Amino acid sequence: MNIIEPRRINGAPDLVVEILSPATAYYDLRKKFKVYERCGVKEYWIVDPEEKSVQVFLLKEGRFVLDQEAERTGEIPSRVLSGFAICLESIFDGNSGSLKR
């Protein structure tokens, strides 16, 4: 909350959740990954609707390291937002590679 100002957010968020799309996946996985790492985002989630997977990276000593990953089932808790967790079955449609709406 300390980075939120009346007219802008001044600093990196604690958590970024990126939902991959085929058109931007390379950019998201390469370029944005490095930008978020360099800017000090503490936790970076990559949600892949086609693979029905979530990868969670934590910033340690200025570098992202893979902390958790799950595919299709399971629960992923945030390490930086106390009480926040996602159950994969609740976000992925059972038959397709799409996110539930």
C-alpha cells in the first residue's frame, strides 16, 4: 500500500500475474520476465491456459527463482500476499485450455 499515491503507483507491485496468450507468450516469458525481475517485483505468476498450468517465481537476491508450479489440479498460495491462494480447478475450464469466466 505504501507505493500507492493519489495519481499513480510509484514502484513495483508485490505480485504480478501474467496470463499467456499465443500471440504474446515469447514477449511475456522473455522480455517482461526480465523487466519485472529488474524492477523488483517480489512474486511473478505465469498462467498458461493451454497447458492449464501456473508457475510462481520469487525474487531472491535480485533474480527470479521458480518457487512453485502446478498443472491442472492443486492449489497455489502466494508467498507475499498472506491468505491469497488459487485452486487450479477453479480457474481452468475442465475440457478446454481456456480460463473460466
